[in-house]
Amino acid sequence: MKKTLRDIVSVLLCFLCITGWIKASGIDLNNQETTDIKAAVIVCKGDIDYGLYKSIQRRTETALNQGVQYLIFEIGTYGGLLKSADDISKYFILEIPKINKKARTIAYVTTEAISAGSMISVSCQDIIMLENTTIGDCAPISLGGSLEGVEREKTESFTRAAFKRAAEANGYPQALLQAMVTMQIEVYKVKNLETGEFEFFEGDKLPGDSNAYDIENKILIDSADKLVTLTASEAFDYGIARAVVKDLNGVLDFLAKRDGVSFADEPIVLDTTWSEEIARWLNSPAVMAVLVLLALLGVYIEFNSPGIGLPGLVALICFVIIIGSKYITGLANWIEVALFFIGILLLLIEFFIIPGFGIAGISGFVCIFVGLFGMLLKNPPDEIPWPDNAFEWGDFNQGIVGLSLGIGAFLICAWLLSKYLPKIPYLGSMILAPDSSKKGGITRLSITKPRESEIDKVNIGDIGEVISTLRPTGKVTFKDAIVDVVAEGDFINKGVKVKITGIHGNRVVVKAVIT
């Protein structure tokens, strides 16, 4: 009897030891790993652009360096640039597995994943959606115009290829994903008689074997005059969403139960930084148009009001912001930045050193144009910045729209300023505007004068005295009037006599009088 009791106690002790070892090893009785693992939530909201792509890269690598194995990308977007979405898609499918093969990507749709948002969602290994959210509708559109014929098909073919890549990589219904891109695609749900499960087929690719598929009872999911856009419940029924949940805890519970894991702590939340948000905001077409407008207006007012002042400072700040934001987001390389500033330097030489408008001025405008043009696309310094595919054409068109809006608004504002600003009290002195010609060809200029002095009429040939060194701009007194002038040729020192050699609108050119 005692021996039997000893045997029972020994068995129980062995059982307890084995159970403790199993738990300590993180293995359950079903041979599933249950060790605590880490998850990170990477927020992806707002317009999809190149800045978001670089931010996702940075935050993903930060999470992986901290040992995170579940990357939960919180999606809430109506879309954006297809080129940037394609970059993010390839990063999810091709690059993350190279960095960490165990890492799993999950698209957590919290509001909507529309257009380019649906592309990055299906590029994740799992899609989990909150209740009453939507996904789909990725038909390409063009800012400032419409895509038709060959141009539309060229763009859609690239987009369909990206969705096909995602479907093959992550096991989503390819036909439904293709119908998110092209409206003419019909999609049917057909029951596989062998497996008892439903499969999805495009209208012109329906299976012909009636013994394998229930063709007669096929169900039309999407007609040829609609794009596929699905609610959360529809996406779950059609096998696109793995689960529909109420909150983030629901996401973690689903993953833990399905994969047999447990999460060590609350997920790390990685949002965009303020600097990343500012860079993305500055590169939007609307903001870029305003910056271009202010920069050009500053240059216009400064050159019509001699002397370095507030308008010139505003223009300089705007140009620095434009170039800096492009450089930070990778759209501008050092050659394009150098070309832009060389162009500015040539224009300054033309306006302040070389009279008239010639090779320096024309070269300056060409350099500025080429520099800005190159910043519309991301390209290495040794490649010509020209779109190679439909995605890059989308980025290019958006940049052109921003520049065009800014230049168009500048032309309108410049015309209004030249016409009405000189007539407004206190503001009229900001622009030098010539009066209409008088008898004898004498022109009255907008000039400054000492207090209680008369404004005399000046004309070509009048002689005055330099009262502030011309470098090459400065001030000259003609009788009782003080006039802002530009020296022809070398700098002219204070006290030297000068003669007016030309009046070009509101620009007075003088040269030293040789005695």
C-alpha cells in the first residue's frame, strides 16, 4: 500500500514538474508558442504622400529595433499619391520581410481606406476593420484634368498590377481587388462544389467546369458600371477583412486567439512627428501655390521699391521654405538646389550690376525654372527628372498644379498692385510708379524728398550728386529731390556728380560725369 502511494506521489510530482517546464518554456499542450510578444501601432492618417512613406519607414524600423513582431498600421485616409502608395505597398510586401521575417503586418482600418488607402491596406498580411468602416474605390484620377482612353488604361494597368501583387502575397480575392481599380470589371461569387467554399471570378474569367463549380447559381457582386467599395461586414464576408472589431483591444484579442500568442504590454503607439507633419503640409499643392505667390510678389515689390526691405525678406523666406521642404522629403537633390540658387544669383547680377536685361537674366530664369522643375519628381542627381510611369506622372501633375496656381495668382496680384497700389494712401510708396508723360518728354517719378521741399521734375540728361554710395543702387539729389537710382557700371562714391542716362519704367539709371 505504501509503495502504491509512493508511486502515485512520484507520478504527480513528475506531472507538476513537466507542466511547470512547459509553462516556463512558453509552450502549451497543443505545441503552440505562447511567449509574450510586442505589438506597435503605427498611425497612417491623412493624405498619402512621399512624406508619409518616409515616416512609415522610420517608425517601422524603430518598432522592429525594439523587438516588435506585430506591426499594426492604423489606416484612416481618403487616398493621395499613387506613387507614394505604391512605395509603401512595396515596402510592406518586399522590404519588411527582409528586415524581420517574423514581423507580421496588419492594416487596422479605423475610419476609411479609400483609393490609395486601400492599396496600402491590402499590402498588409491582415486587414482588420472597425465596425461601420469602408474600404475600396482606387480608380486613378488626375488633378486639373481627366484620364481617358490609353492614358487611363496605362495608369489603371499599373494600379491593377499593384493590387494583384498584394492579392498574391496576402491571399486576398484578386477579382475583387481588381474591381476596386477598374469600373468595367464584373465580379461573381461562385461556389466550389468540391470544397463547399465560395470563390470570386471576373465576368470574362468564369470557370467552365459545371461539375466543379455551381455556375448556374453564381451571384453578381459587382456590376460593370460600379467600383468595388465595401463596408466592414461585406469585406469580412468576402474574405478581405480577417475580422471586424469594436476597438484596438478587439484587434489584439483576435490576433492572440488566432495565432496562439499573448501580448506582453499595451502596444507601442508611433505617430508622425510635428516636423514630418509640417514637411507634408508644406508640400501640398495649395500651400505650395501660396508660397510661390508670396515669393514672386516679394520679388516684384522689392524690385519696384529699391532697397532691401520686408518684401525681399518675405521672398527669401518663402524660397528657403520651398527648397527646404522639397529637400527634406527627398524631392530635391543637391544639383537642383544649386541650379535654383545659381539662377537667383544671376538675376541679382543682372538687376544690380549689369544694366538692361541680357544673358545673365535669361540664364537666371532658365536655372530657376530647371531647378523648380526637377524638384517636382524624386530622381538621383545623375538622372533627368522626367516621369517614367503613370504613378510618377501623378506626382508630376500635382506639382505642376501647385506651381501653376501660384504663378497665375501672382500675375493677377501683380497687375492689381501696379494699377491700384500707387493710389492707396500710405501704401503707394511701396511701388515706384511713373506718371504719364508730360510735354517735352519729361517724366514725373515717384520719389522721396526731404521735409518741406518741392518735388522737381527730372528727365534724361539731368545731373545730380550722389548722397549715398551707389553699390550699385543708392540715392542721388537732383536740386531739391532725392531719387533712388541704379549706377551704370562700377560703384560710385558719395559726392560724385552723375547724369541720368535712362529711365526704364520706374528704374532710373545713372553714370558718373567725367570732368
